[in-house]
Amino acid sequence: AAGVIQSPRHLIKEKRETATLKCYPIPRHDTVYWYQQGPGQDPQFLISFYEKMQSDKGSIPDRFSAQQFSDYHSELNMSSLELGDSALYFCASSLMAEETQYFGPGTRLLVL
Amino acid sequence: AQKITQTQPGMFVQEKEAVTLDCTYDTSDPSYGLFWYKQPSSGEMIFLIYQGSYDQQNATEGRYSLNFQKARKSANLVISASQLGDSAMYFCAMREGPNTNAGKSTFGDGTTLTVKP
């Protein structure tokens, strides 16, 4: 079965640079969620989209923005990167009327 | 207040034995979902099992079962016949709200399970 696809899988950036993470949800899924997992921590919710509209917002820094496109894929844009942004970034998707969120493999971002 | 509490930072179990990973939750919403995810050292987050707050029976998925005690607000994961490949971090998570698509998941701190040969 098709799963959530994230790209790139690994990314190395320097401080103050920008990064764009991409997420392709499971086909027919209409909701996308972004989570950030720091080293040794649990995932923290950043933002979610339903039918291309932002549906909820968590602890997402102002330096970050995200959107969901007409094909339901989503991009997380991160600017002015800081060392503390180094983390594993997960995208998850779900289908309306279903409870379970399915996670992608994550993008491991390292900021030097 | 912590919404999801996993009190066991680490657990050990002998191969082929059963193990219970604890999870308690806190919510005032009558409708919620509880999940367990497995995160191996490779980092991916693998969905294991789901329990809805209105489900009458405990969820089961193969070797995984969820011991749901609503009055105690606990949702412990039971893994039967442990295998070496079960060694991983296990997260308990909750989604609140009546089937809302905006329902973000809140995670516990996780339990590291080590299966001994």
C-alpha cells in the first residue's frame, strides 16, 4: 500500500539559510499534519491542513510557513534557520472521517 | 498538565514473553482517539493500534492489544510473544475532538523497549 512520502530524507543547512520540506500524502487523504521531533523528544505538532486550508496551528515558529497544494501535497518552508531547528520533521496524513494519522519516514534536518 | 503520560522511560523483556507498556491520558473531551506508534532507531513512526473512546471492545492488531480502561484513563499497550525486532521507542498519542480533521496528535514522552535474546 502507498505510504506518505517525504523529501528530502536528509538535509544539511547552515544557520540563516532556508529549507523546504515536501510531503506527499497517501492517495485520497485530504489532511496533512507537520510535526517536529527534537533529539530524544516526542513529536510536537506544528501545523495542519485540510482541503488546502490551514486547519490548526501548534508551536510553529514565525520563521516557518507551510501550505497544501491542489494535489494535496504540502510544503514546509523554513527560513533563517537556527541550530535549534535541527530535528526530525514528520509529515502525517489522514482521511476525513478516519481517526488514524499515518506518518511519513521523516526528513532529518541538520543545521550547522 | 501532561495530556499523555508514559511513566516507563525504558523497559526490558525476554524474547517470546509478553510486555505491557503503560499510558495514561488526561482529557475532558468525551470523544477522543488513542494511538500507539513504534519508532525504531531508523526514525520512522509506525502506526500500531487505535482505540476510540466509544469503542466497547479493546483493540487488537496481531501481537498488539490495547488494554483500555476508560474510568482509569489508561490505554496500555500489550505486546505478546516479543521479538528482537520489537526493540524500539514506543509512543502513546491522543487526538481529541469529535472526528475533527483538525485533530492534532499529542504524544507522550515514549518508552524505550529492549527485547533480550
